[in-house]
Amino acid sequence: MFIRLGFQNAWRNLSRSILAIVSMAFAAAFLTYVISLGKGYANQAGQPLRSMLGGEIVVYSEKITAETPTECSSWSYRQGELDPFTDMEYLFPNMKSTGYLREDNQPGFTKEELKQLSSFDEINGIHPLYRLPAETVKVVDPEQSSPPLPEHLLRIQDDGSVLGPEISYSSGLQGRDWRTNQEYSLGHYITNGRWFEEKDEEDFVGVVSSLQQLPQWVHVPLPGEKITLEIPSFRWIQGAWQPDYSETHRFEIEIIGNVTVQSRTVDYIAGIDGWVTEPVYAYFNEIYIPQGAWNQIWSVVAGGLVYVPSEVLLQVDDLTFLQDIVFDLQSQFPQFSIIDIPHQLERVHANLSLEPVVPMGARSALQDRKEQLNQGVLASDLRLPIALLVLINAALLVAANILILVAERKKEIAVLKAIGARESEIIRMVLAEAILVSGVGALLGFSLIRVQAFLNQWTNALGLLPLIWLLFLDLVMILGMTLFAAILFGWIPAKKYASLSVMEVLRNE
Amino acid sequence: MNRSWNRFFHSIGKLLLRNMIRWKWRLGLVAFLVAGSITISVLYGSMMHQASELSLNQIKPLQLPYDVMVILNEGQVPRTSFDFVLGTYRYEETSGALRGRTVSVPITVQQFENALAVEVQSPMGLIEVWGIESSNGVFRSDIWSIEGAWPKDNEDIWFPTAYREMFDLNLGDSVSVSYQDRYGVRTRETLFICGFGSSGSDLEKPQVTLQTAQRMSGQKSPNRQFLTSLTFDKLTDWSLFFLRMEQAYPGSTIIFEQLPQVQWQGLMGAIQSPGKWVLLLVFMFLAVAVLTISLMTFLERKQELAILKTVGMSNEQLSVTLFFELLLFGILGYVMGVLFVIVISQIWWNQALGFGSIFFLLFAQHGALVFVFFCFAVLYPLLLAKIASVNQLLYARDIPLWVARYDRVPSPPTDWLKEMNSEHVLMLKLTVVDGKLLSALLKKVGEPLKKGEVIAFMYSLAGFYYQEWFSPCDGTIVSFQETNGRLVIKPDSPDEPIPSYSSFIQGQKKQV
């Protein structure tokens, strides 16, 4: 009876209740934001880049991204000379000219560190990036080239036949394991030919992108064609691989497949057509070959030295806790740059490096969206105190709301008491209203922040049950905190007013 | 003046003190909120500060023998004249006619040099080689300590000293390099090391003669430009500098000694931008909470305020009393916040805040911000207390912030206007929506009216907005139509003037 009266009270003074609900929602949203663990990415987040690199977390052995530095370190500016054994050369080519900041002491991966990385909680697999700089050499056929070759480029042989020029362009040679999961191979991006199979392991066969940035007269090799690779020899000098171009090796590789990677779709307004959705494709000159073949090439060009990677890809089961894993990794390995793929993709998209060909109308729209490196790494060691202080603040807000609700009804409470209501019943009435208002507010604030994350996680490999359990945990935490505050701080004023004598209240009116 | 202020404060002092003791819990809550907000914002702010400003010291500035290097875009021609200003700096004149005044001096470029950079493949990897003219003023100056000689011949190549140690090079060694023309055709060539050297600066590159570089790249015009200015060190306004460089060299890359710092600041700004929103959220939180509490306290003692107003307390005294009781507890909260921060940073947080200037700066900054939000939050009840009349305080359910009073129709339609003039009546238009009267009508049709008597009123916008219709003269209500809200008043005296509406042009038609 009195609980219903409390609900009626909340309904009667609707505008004030709504105000209280809004402020509670505000507090709950803030709390959710601070304590909610699984922010979560959708299953498909950054899929093209995950396939191209083969993992969900990128670890560079040199520290180039400026997450809030926790260790005392000195940083300096570098220009040119990007590490050709990483994917930075084709993901961030602009760094080469504009330069970048880099931490000075960069130790590179040691065996122990790689072992630690792979045995880290939640990390399922570790995949070093087997990549080396290569030059693709192509002899142009003067008969078939269009536009026709200028005469000074033609080479006339002793027997009178005419040869076209040898044109070379830089590529990256990546070794890929055919055994990896579907999602880490470019298998489903194949548009022509096929991806690697078991029988290819030791063969010199390759897969290239059907969209590349190439010099004039050269076309993208199709399946069945052969290409020549020129690879420098490598020496290990001062903790880094140093290419020696005076001593090069040539390898012939048969192309067995072409991939076309769609990196995203862009929506833009085009004249009278209104909104147009167009796919944007990734252009890259990488050549993928089977791991076994890559190892053979490496043993030739490096003179038998063991390959030390400077980039490692880590694989996780699902993307629900990706940011938290990255956060933990970063605090354990402050000497490396650790970036999750969705963030990496954001950065790649921001400088349009993989997408030299973008629909005309979309280019300006994309340029507008261009931002600086967005590494929204939230403050590290203050998370807990801030959450606590926010909780105190939220609790005080609840208290203030309930104080208002009760103080407004001083007279009503006195009347209720006059017609025989007991103290405990009055308290029950007030608390019912307080719980209703803060509960609705907390739910509102919670769903405001958490719904999107939930929908994202839905697509993951997590399974519905653990997902709901996760959601439930968060909800219980938020509701528990706000309701605890509501009951505690509601009880004090309710008790105070309920224990006032009827005469005293009514006399003062 | 001074005495009257003294009396003013003397008169409210006791009341203020009593109020504060009476509302100690509620005001204590305000103090607690302020303390919490200050603690959060200062701790968070100091963390952000440490991340950006303090780590700035860890960034090494570049050492360069020139002031600015411009990497020209493909197809961009180097400039031959520099009639633009890189920026200005200010200094105070200490002598002469302008003594004591601040003089703004433009920073101009005195000298510029060119180079042609080519990328070649070499035993040292892919390296950038600069073709430099022998008359160059930057790369042939005395600051370079060299061994051997600068490149003179077509086959000469000169290396920075760092290369010699790393790759074990010697004078006279041959280096086989290859380079691509614009079609992608490679040419191989052997160069001989003519010298080593260093100026102790960063970004040093191997050098060849300009002719060699031109032969390698197949390009005549240089693609690097080096600017030297005598007063470049005094430049602090980077935004103007970037603007000018963008005008002079559209789309090209510029490199200068402070670039790492400028890049770092940009990066930190991008990283910390969400943190600033969090701070704003904390302050908004405070404002909402303080507003709730102050409003509640006000509502609870409406009657008391009405009595105080009745016995002659002025509006100023009232608002000062209300404001000061909140402000004093706000200050108390601020002090508590300072203590909290000190305790937390000493005990809990391993990186204790030092008592340096940053410490005080942060407290001053965030204190000022909290004060601003605080003042906004307490403004509303203060305003209410000030504008509300005794009657409103005692009886009104809502005290409006905005009040509109009408004694006429603001813009009557033409037929109403005609009727007003022909029948000699006055009209009001009450708020009617879909044929239903929203305003509360206090008088009936046929009832006599006195001038200034309220005929109808209406609250809207949750009680914030109050509208009132009152009688413009003594008279009688002749009719009221609920369909359009028209209320017609017949004035008692026949001389009562009909209000004139200047927006209507009465009278003749004009020929156009």
C-alpha cells in the first residue's frame, strides 16, 4: 500500500522525478563508462587489416607511438629510414617524409620477450611478421606495351632482337603459413586463382594484390605469370638488419592468385543522386609466399643467420576484451608499441595511405574526417581512485535528490501520520520512490553507454551465455552501487522526517 | 560608503552564521561535492599535465646547421626570393626614443641554399644522397670538421662520420650504388669515397656534387631548400610560422629544430582530448548536484524568506546572505579538496605531487573552473529569491523566471482592429490551442473590471514562464470566444483611447 503510494508520488510530481532520473542516468552513465570492462569490438572490426597482417594486436619492437609514457624515456625525431621489415612502409608511408618521434633505446625482440608475449593471458597465437624488402623486376615486352616505349629505353641485343627495359619497383615479400585460420588468411579476398594449400609449402608461388601502385608499362601479374624478385643480402649490424644492395639475389616466383581487398565503404552526397555508398579498395604491393619458400629465400640472402622479427602479430579469441589486453600488454612491455587492429585501421584510414584511389566525392568527405593519431588511451594508474570518487559524487547526488523529494512532502508525511501511518511505513514509501527513481535512472544511463558495446560483442565468438553473464555483472555492479547509495542516503532523511511529530510539522504551516 | 557597507555586513552577519549552523549538513554536502570535484580534477589534471608538459623535456630538439629545411613536393620549384616574414618576436626597448615600449620585430630569412636529394640503393641500404653545389653557404661553412675533401668530381661521394664507424668505410673505398629513373629503369654506378665529416648536427646525409645528383635523378631543379635566419631562435608563434610556410611552399614538408617538440604537443593534444571531456563532465556533475541542493534549500525556506522580505530585508541583503552561506562552504570544500589531493598523492598514488609552481597552478586553474560552475549552479535560486515577491514566496507553486504581461493584443488581425475602432472596445487574446483555453480565466463575462486587474494567467515551460493578461482600463467584459481566445472589454469611459498599432498603415491607398 505504502510502496504503491511511493510510486504514485513519483508519478504525481513527474517533472521533478524526470529531473532526478536524468541526473541519476548521468551518474550511472559516468559510472558505467569508468568501470565497464568489456567495451568490445564487433567481430568484423578491422577484418581486412587482420587478414593482411594475420593477427589482432600489432607489436612493433621500436616504440614509435606516443601512448602516455610511463617510464622515463628520451624521445628523438627520425626522418627517412623506416624499418623495411615491418609493415610501416606501406601502412604509414607519410612517416618517411614528415618524420616521426621514436624512443631512443630500442632493444628489439629477444627470445624471452617473444616467449613472454606468447604466454600472455588471453593471447592465443603469436605470428612474427616474416617480411623483407624486395624489388620486383619486370622486362617490358616492346611489342605489347602501350603507350609505346620511347626508343632510348629499348635495348638491342647482339643478335639484332629488341628487348624492352628492365623496370623494377619496390615490393614487400611476406611469408604466410597456409595452416592459419580462415580469418588470418587472405583466402576469402581471392578474386582470381587461389590461396596457398598444403602442397605449396616449399614452392616458389605467390599471391599479389590485383590493385597496386605500379610504374608505367608494368601491369599486375595474373595467375600463371612469373615474376622476378631481386632481393639484397642482409647483415646484422648494431641490432638491426641492414640491406646490402651491392649484392643482390634473384628469385623467380609463379603467381597463383590475385586478391582484392575492400578496406571500407564510404557514404557521401553526390549531386542529384543524394547519398551514394561506394567501396574503397586497398592498394598494396605486397607479395605473399608460403612460409617454407620464404625461409629458403631468407637463408640464402641472410647467409644462414636466424631471422629476428621487428614486428609481431598477436591473435586473440574474440575482440570483447581487446582494449584491455592491449592496456595490460602495454603496461608490461613499455618498450614496445602495441596497437590493436581497430585503432591501427583508424590510423591507416586517417592518412589514406592504402587507398590512393578514392571516389571523387568521397575524398573531401574523408579528408574532413582525417585526424591525428587517435590513441585514446585513458589514464592508467588513476582509474580506481577516479571511479571511487565518481561513485562518491554520484551517491551525494542521489542523496540530494532524495532529500528534495522528502523535504517537499513534509506536510503530506505529517498528514499521513495523523491518519495513522506508522514510521516504518513512511520510510518504506520514501524508499520506494527513491529506488524507483534511481533504478530507472541507472538503467537509462547504463543502457545509454552499454547497448552499443553489447551489440558489438554479440557478433563475437564469446557465445550468448557468457556475454549475458558479462552484461549482467556490469548491470549488477551499476545497479548495486546506485541502489545502495539511494537506500543509504534515502533512509537518513526519510527517518528524520518520519520521526518528526505531527503537531510540530502542521503547526509550522 | 565604507560605513554603509560595514552596516550592511553587520546586519546580515548574524543571520548568515545562524543559517550556516542550521543547514550545516546540507551545506556540508555542498562542501563535500566541491572537495570531491577538486580532488578528481586536480589529480586527473596533474596526471595529464605530467604526461604532456613534463615529458616534453624527454624530447630532444634537433641540432641543425640551418634553421628550416623544406622538402619540396614533386614538381615544386624552389623559391628564389623571400619577401615573406616567418613570424615576429617582441622585445622591450631599453634605450632611445622608444624606451619602455614593446617593439615587434619581424623574423625574415637572410640566406637560402638548395640541394638535390636522390634516393639510391647502396651497400648501406636505401639511402638519401644530397647533391650540393660547391658554393653552398651552409654545407661548406666552417662548422664542419672534415677528413679528406668535399666531393668535387663526378665519382666522388662524401659520408657523415657516423657511416664510417657503422659500416667500416675508408677513404678511397669504392661504393656501388644504383638508382632508378622516373620510368623505374635501374642504372648501376661505382662512386669513390672522397671524405668524411660531421657538423655535430642531426639528419646528416651523404653528399655528392650537384651534377652527379642531377645525372642520377634526371632532374635539374633542386628539391630541398635550406633557410637561415639570424633571429629564428626567438620564434615562439608556431601557428603563424606554419601558415606562412604553407603559403610559401604549399603541401611541402618542413623540418626545423623545434619540430619534435611541436609534433609531441600535437600528439599529446590528440591523445588527451578525451581527458578534457572527462574533466568537463566532472564539473557538470558538480554543477547539477550543487544546483539541486541549493534549490532544495531555497524551496524549503520560502516562507522564512517571505517573512524576512516583509520585515524589510532588501533584495541585495537577501541574495548576499544566500550566496555567502554557499560560498563559504564552497571555500571550505576547496580547502578540503586541497587536503584530499595532498593526502591521496602522498599515500595512495606513487607519483606524489611536488609543491612546485605546477601544483599551485593546477589548484588555481581548477579552483577557478569549479568556482565558475559553482556560481552558475547557485545563480538560479538566488535569482528566484531576488525576483520573487512576498506573495509568490508564500503562495505560488512555481516562481517563474520569465514573466510576460499583456494589456492588449500584440498584433491583432485586421478585422479585430476594425472592430476595435468601430465598436470602441478593447481586446485581449488569451492562449487557446485547438479550441481549448489553456490560460486560467479569473473573470466571467459581464463582470466589471478595474484597471490593472488580472483577467487570466498561465504557467508554461514547467513553471519557468508566466503569462498574465490584465485589464487596460475600467470596464466590463463583453464577450469571450473560446475558439480563438478573443476577449472583448467595453471601457466605462467613452474617451478611453484605443491602442494604436504602428505596424498598420491606416488611411489611403498609395499609387505605386
